[in-house]
Amino acid sequence: FTQVSLSCETSPLMKIVSRGDTATVDAYLSPILRRYVDQVASELGGTRLLFMQSSGGLKDATFFQGKDSILSGPAGGIVGAARTCEVEGLDHVVGFDMGGTSTDVCHYKGEYERAFETEVAGVRIRAPMMNIHTVAAGGGSILSFSNGRLQVGPESAGANPGPACYRRGGPDSGCGLAVSDINVMLGKLQPDLFPPVFGPNADEPLDKTVVEERFAKVTAEINASFPDLPPKSVYEVATGFLTIAVDHMAIAIKEITTRRGIDVAKKYALCSFGGAGGQHACLVADALGMETVFMHPYAGVLSAFGMGLADVRTIEEAVVELELNSENVAGLHAELGRLEAKVRADITAQGVDDADIDVTFKAQLRYQGTDSTLLCDWGEVGEVERDFDERHRQQYGFIMQGKKLVVESVVVEASAPTGSVDDTKLPPPPAGHQLTPVKTVEAYMDGEMRPTRVFAREDMAVGDRVAGPAIITEPTGTNVVECGWEAELTSRGNLVMRRVVAKAKQTAIGTRVDPITLEVFNNLYMAIAEQMGVTLQNVSYSVNIKERLDFSCALFDPEGNLIANAPHVPVHLGSMSEAVKSVLGAHGGAMCPGDVYMLNAPYNGGTHIPDVTVITPVFSEDDHARAEFEAASASASGADRAESFEKPLFFVASRGHHSEIGGITPGSMPPFSRHIDEEGILIDNVQMVDRGRFLEKEVAELFLGHKHPTRNLDQNLSDLRAQIAANEAGIKDLHKMVREFGLDVVQTYMGHVQDNAEEAVRRVIDQLPDEPSEFTYQMDDDEDGTPYVKVRVEVDRADRSVTLDFTGTAPQQPTNFNAPVAIAQAAVLYVFRTLVDEKIPLNAGCLKPLKMILPEEPRV
């Protein structure tokens, strides 16, 4: 064999599946890379040849492996962003790399962040890689108008055919347009400022005519679809697509910052690079509340430039699985010493002097009994414990006092510098220097067509400032200075843009359905549900929720109708609404801000006993603040307290599978249960928080006072607190939406997104055959006869609806293999959602065209 990859060498760590995947990827890629490396090396003679690794370090060509090449390009961008920003005194940085097909984002605060297990294209790789989050929003992302909504991506036109303006036909789907076409339409990209390298023969300028024609066509289609709205101009439609694209990129950045407890609004700078980064940087910064944007002179090719700034690096990791205590320190130091010798030998073998090598020591730590590790600096035991506590509190919001720490693995990294950023300062501008624009064009910014000055970056001198609206061109990109922003050339030749006019705190939007705003709110509602899920995963205690991800989070309108459900567990998707309505019916008149309820009863919207739903009513910010004050001062009590507040504006809920809920066997879901009590503790509309006070005693009595009580109350309480925290995250985000858009808009669009989802399902129904059909499905359990599910499906073409009649289904079985109404609804909703090709939110609107006839008692 010419290539043998051993998992014990490519990934000498635990977890056999990801080890196997890593070895397989390495065996596949290494021979291909070896041929390429040999070909390049043969052309360079004796020149030293280094390759970039996914971990952010360089490696001599002789030692370069396939497993280390997966994300080597984006890794170069992170190095470039970090090194160039540091020279300018910026050490809190969000990297924003926007190219043709996607956008890569990263977080940097003095050190590179790496992931030691990453899934790439469905394959798990156990090798150190830069922590990069990618979203399908680039210059080639395809624009489309479908189901009454404007959508951007995830499909891309790539470089060929590319956007319509490239003169290669443009995308063959959607509107035939891509994101770069938006900026041509709006005047932010001027064809005469680009070299004539487009078209089949690469000798023509950008084509603005075809862009205008296609935008005119889609604008006419949108106006015809919404005759009750004032007609939109092509510029308004283009801006709408741009807003949606920017939202996608902002959400990607929140994935690596906000969802880890990192506030980027004030301290952080957005380092913009990539060919399309400068066109969108100000808008992305505005979407995140950031006020500083940094752009290096080589921003358009910063990933390549960053490779030249990277150090030669080697990282070795070894599994130890030892408790962190003084008795094990000697063994841990011995293992660290062994790895240090290994990484030093690896670096010196690449021609580096030992005196130039810098070595750092780290450890992957976790709480005993959990599986989520955090990478911490190595040192004295007390220092390591404090570092772990600080990182755990920042990422998860809490620490487990008294819980033992386990060192899962130790990590040693050796590096040696190869290049440095030029820190030479530019000379001051010559006497009488005055920056003058190359030309003035018309560009659509901040809601209207404006005279926009165009400057060449090479004409700018130190201290020159350009106020928006403006365009700054350079050889590797175009930078747009939006209204309210100002760009300044620093003494090191970097371009720093700052917001100098405060952004409006509330966006004026009408309540009538609008195709642009509809997509924005679709994304916002779903982002809230997903953020709740991240909070729940971070703060939860049990392996079931934190690592198996057996949970779901959702938000609901004032009537308890589902608005957005993050795509977590399918059986939860359509059933949580029934639980919310059950709580609303039982406690609606007595609810106060700060109250929280829990439920797992299969008869009232639950699925099965281990799935506990935690539901929080959402009131106005003023009501929440007043309730906190009254609770602290005990100024209200009894029924009077509820009457002093308005009704809930929304509801948020989180459902998690508790791995212990009592019952006749440990671990939930006893296989031989015959009665609901044998399955576990039944919770039917129980209040667990009263105006912000966790009713721990009452909850404990419920969990311990059962015939078959819980065996792990501490874990139950910890997970319930995590679910409360997830709901609180949703409340904060909803309040933020109300502050920005207004309560009437937020609530009205909750109705609009349901109507939109309903129409999408009705369009699917239009394509179904109208002949009645039925089927019977035999189940596996044959203990008492042969249970089966029987369904008759009838399509009403005139009403555009479907009736699903389960009459004739086998009666309830004596086993625990029965489905309550909530599960039946979830299954039906999920099936019809899969029939819709387009991306639509999963909400109550999907169920409106579906009429279900169900037996009164739970069925098979």
C-alpha cells in the first residue's frame, strides 16, 4: 500500500466512530495531496515549501497530512485577521470573511479558538481545527421569490455561471439573480470601476442591463402578488433581498458569540475581509450593534496574506482520563513532558532552531459524569480550577460547586514564527493634501437614492476621513461606507470605519403583510427558538439534554398557537402547542410575570412521561419589572396580583427528556409498564415558579412523593432550572424585538407567518390526487391481538384541505405502546411539512388546512 492511515496516529483519542472517520478521511486525502505537493515541490527546486493547516499553523510539505487540510484556507483568514488587528491595537475581534459562495465567521480574543472535533460535510473529524462557522450567504447566493417571501440562498451560483452581472447567464433558478447583483442594482458596485474580465471571453465589463431587467421582472411579480400594498420599486426589492442576506450573516456571528455569552456590541471590532466583505461590513455591524469595522489593505486576499503571517505549528493531544487533584499531578506532568518532547522534535525536523520554539500546555477538562469538555490553560491545580470555572460560567452561565473535575486529555502546542506584520507607519500627508473623489455616482442607501462620492483607497493619506454615503475602491475589493458611518485611514494604512451617527432604535414597519418583512420575521422567530435551545443545552446538567440533545424549544402567540419551533426532535414539533393551551386554560386568569408552569401529562399536550415541558408566559417589559419589584417588596398577594397585569403577550416553552422521572425502573421509559403511574411522575399543569421564586420545596415534594419517586432529584432540579433559563433567554429576545419593531408589529407578524405557512401547505394539497385513499399499518406488538393504525385521507379540492380520519384504529393497548393526541398531531404535521420543498417555519399555520378525526382515548 502506498498510503496507510492508522487511527492511533491520526487521532489518538477516545470515540471510535470519529477516530475511524478521521483515519478514513486522511487515507483518502493524503495520496491526492502528496501528488500535488510533489508536483509543486519539483517546480520550486530547493525552495522551502510550507502548507497551511486547518489548525492555523504551517507545516513543512514533507509532513503535511490530509486530515490537516480540510479548512486550511479559512484558517489563513483567521490568522490574517488576528495578526493585522493586533498591530492596530484591536484584540477583541469578530472575523467576517465573505466570498462568492459562503461567509466564514470567527471569534478572536487574544488567542486562537480551536475545535478538536468538527463535523465537515457529514464526516466527524477528530483533529484540531480553527473554530469557524460557515453560512451559505456569499456574493453568488441565489435570490428567489417563493411562497410570498423573498429568500436568499442557500443555493449558490458559484463563480461559474456566477451572478447575472458576470455575463455567463446567471443562476438558472430563483430570480436568475445573486447577492452581488443587488449591489450592482443599488449602485454600490459600479461596472466602469471594474476591469473588463467578464463574459465568455473574459473581456467585457459587468452587465448592469441584465440585472435591471431581472429585478424589474421580480418586482412586477411581487407587486402583482400583493395588490393591497403600495407598489415597490426595484430598489426597495433589492434592498429587501440585501436585508435578508445581512440577517443570515449576522445570525452566523451570533452563533459563535452571543450564544456563548459574548457581547460584541461595544468592545469588539468587525474585521472584514474576502472579496465581498467590504460591500456589506457596515450593514452586518449595524445588525449586531457593533460600531467599528477594520479592513486591512489586503482585505480582499487576507486568507492568502494570513498564510504568510502564520507560524510553524504542531499540536499533540493525548487521553489521560484522570481526576484533577494533587495526587495525579505527577502523572499529568509526565504525559505533558512526553508530548513536549514530541512536538519539539517535530518542529526541529522542519528546520527550526530549538531556541525559537515556543511551547504552550493546555488540558481538556470536564465535570465528572458529563461529556462536554473545555480547553483550559495548564498550571497549578488551583489555577486550572479557577480557569475552568471562569470558562464554564461564561459559556454555560453556572458552575457546579464541589463537583470533581476530570482531565480528559492534555494538549501541547509548539510554534515558531515565520513572518510578521509590517508595523511601519506611513508618513504624514504632504502639505496642502486634500482628498478628492474619483467621481460621484447615484447609489441607493438608507432608503433613498443619494449622491455618493467614490474614492480610491490609494489616494487616501493618513488621517483622511470619508463620511457615508461613500464608496472606497481598491485593487482587491469595494468598500461601502453606509450613511451614519465614517471611514478613516490609520497611520499603518488600515481602513477603520466607525458609526458616528447613532442608529435608530426602533424600525418603522407597518402591520400589513410585506414579503420582505415576512422573511425577516420568519428568521427572527426561528433564531429566538434556536437561541433558547443553545441556552438549554449549555445550562442543562444531564447527558440526555446537554449531549444527546433530546429537547425542543418554541415560542407561541397569546392564544398558545405555535409560531416557531427550532428543528430539534420531530415528535415534539407539533405537540407543544397543546401543552401551552392546556396551561393557559387552567391558569390563564391567574398568570403573572415571573410565573412558570410545568407539564408532562400525555392527556394535556404531553408526549410521554419523561418529556417535561416548562412554559413561561411573557408580559411586557414594564410588567416584568413591576412584578420583580412587587415580589421583592411583597407589595401584592393573592388574586389581586394577577388583576394588576395585562394578559400575556406571548408564551415560550422548552421540552426536555429527563433521564430519570421515577417509575418502576431507573432511567425513564420502563418497557413493562401497564399504568401511567408505573411509567413515572405525572405532572399536570403544576406551577413551579411564583413571580420569580422557584418553588423548590413543592417541586421536590411532587418528585419524591410519588408511588415510584425520582431517583435523582438534583438532576431533575438542575434540568428544570436550565429549562427556565432557556425560556428566560426567549423572553429577553422577544422584548428586544418589541423594542425594535413595536408590539403591534411583532404580534401581527405572528399571524402573518402562520398564514404564510398555511398557504404553503395548501399549495401542496393542490397537487395531491383528490381520490380518497386509506391504508392500515400493522404494528410490531402482538401481545393482545394485532394492533394497527388505520387512516383514511380525503382531499377537498374546493376547500384546499385534507381530512385524516383515524377511525377504525385499534383500541388502546395494555402496554405502554400508545399515542396520545399530541403525538398524532406531531406526526401529521411533520409529514405534511416534509412535502413542502421550500424552507418555511414550522408553526400552527401548517395544521390549519388539516382536519384530523381521532378516537377519544389514546390509541396505538
